[in-house]
Amino acid sequence: MAQLLITGGAGFIGSHTCLVLLEAGHDLVVLDDFSNSSPESLKRVRQLANLEGSSPRLQVVEGDIRSKSDLRKGFRAGKGIDAVIHFAGLKAVGESVREPLRYWDVNVAGSQSLLSVMQEENCRTLAFSSSATLYGLPERVPVTEADPVQPINPYGFTKAAVEQMLEDLSSSEQGWRIARLRYFNPVGAHPSGQIGEDPNGIPNNLFPFVSQVAVGRRQELKVFGNDWPTPDGTGVRDYIHVMDLAEGHLAAIQHLMEQRPQLLTVNLGSGQGHSVLEVVQAFEKASSRPVAYQLVERRPGDAATTVADPSLANRLLGWQTKRSLAEICRDGWSWQSQNPEGYRGS
């Protein structure tokens, strides 16, 4: 089994992936500055993985992805890091429009610092947390990895820039094993309800907003447009259970460590689309709570339908999603109902 460095491992996707990696037998060093996450998530990961509080199988280094000295601490906390999974970064589209320099600093300069320290430490295996936002307004669905990269906001441009940096690095220096993992819409929670999505402030994404309305933290959901060319007029997206996504990271890192050096780019999505109203109805059924919503004008920059073609990940990694929208909503409600204030209620 390998020792892995997980940047941003206390976050939503990072914490679930840490649990899956531990259960698969890997040892972890997590580097996180907790600016958009909570140390509580990793305490709960320890409990779910049946680790003693001081187990060296999960070590935590508080640090900033932009700091090479912090990164070196992360590398030296273990007995030799075999590979890195890079989650650390900022991810709110609206915030990126308001604060583009901050996004370029954290997402791009932070990634450059990480790659420099990986070179120093002679570690050449990396799975990068990319995003389907790179596809912008897709020209066709389902979206394949060969479709144009055409982001429409600063967040998307920073992801595209890191992807290009990785391509340049892979071309210039032999021996790199890199996976660029383009997520679609990660949702849900661990079935225990112990770890889940805990956004700071008003949620930027549909699913946590729906769950917060159901639990009584928000008054109503705004549905942006009901005149899209979709079956019920609301936008259609590809929602992927966070546990399926975590298992996708396990499959990707194992593939990289077992295969020849390569640059791999894969979509991680379900290949199935669900509309906003379908999600609302499924969540109401799972929670037995009403989810009040208001139909409002479309938002600029939204697409009618964005759905992944995940066939490449299935072919190369042997991975596909297993969990349904009903399971997504059941597990999401389990988390939200047990943790109405998120980790802050602990």
C-alpha cells in the first residue's frame, strides 16, 4: 500500500476520499489550512475508519498550498510520499468573478508551488481535482473529454490553467503520472451521516441549498429559469454521489501507480441527467419534508443541460457510478438532519 499526500483533504470531496483510501489500506498525510473546511471532518474520518486518535495512518499538517515550506512539512510528515491527490483550492464561481486575483493565487500559484515541491521530493504521481466547468456552455451532450475547453468564469479559467501546466510539465519531463479528473456535480454524503458537505455561508450549489431548506436553515430555493429546452423547463445536470467520486479517485491513483507514466484526462460523472425539479422532488421524498422554491429568471452563463460521457473512465479505470439519485438524497438528508448546522454544531 502507498503513502499519499492529500491537499485539501478536510473538505467535502477530500474527506470522503480520505475515508475510501484508508479503507483500501493506504496511509495518508493531509495538508489543509481549514479556511473552507473543519478539522472535525478528519476526526470523524478517523472514527469511521476505526483508527486510534494518534494512528500514524492519518497525519494532519495545517498549512497553505501556496507555501513551499508548508508543503515540505507535508512531504516529510510521512515515510516517503508515493503520490499526491490535489483537492486544495477555491471553487465558488460567483466569488471567483468578484475576486479573480485570489483565485489565480490559490488555485494556480498554489498548484505551481505543489508541483515544484513534488519535483524536489522526487514524487511524480498526481491526481488533480479538475472540473466540468472547463466545458463552459457545451456544444453537445453528453460531454466527452475531447470536447472544447472553453471556460466562462475565472474559476473555470484557473482550472484550465492548471490543466495546461500539467500538460506542459508532462511533455517537458519524463516520468510523470498525472490524472486530470473532471468532476461533474458532486452531491450526497457518507451513508453514516457523519461527514458531508458543509459550505461556509450561503451555499453556491443546488444540493446543499435544497437540504438546508428542508432542514429549516433557509426559507426557499430559487430556481433559475423554467423555460429551458428540457422536459420540465428547469436546468438538467449530472449529479454524482460523493462516495462514487471518492472511489473514482481510488481507481485513478491505483491506475497511475500501476501503469506506465502518462497524462490521463477523464470525466467523472454518472452519464445521467436530472433536472432541478427532479432533485427537489427526490429530496422531498427522502426527507419527508417540503422544499419551498420560487421560479426566477435564468442566470447568465447557465446551460440548459450538462451531462458527462463517463465511458473513458469506465474503460481505463474500471470505474462507474453505482448510486442513484434516491441514494444521493437519502444520504444527503442523513448528513443534514444529523448536523443541521454542519460541523459547527459539534
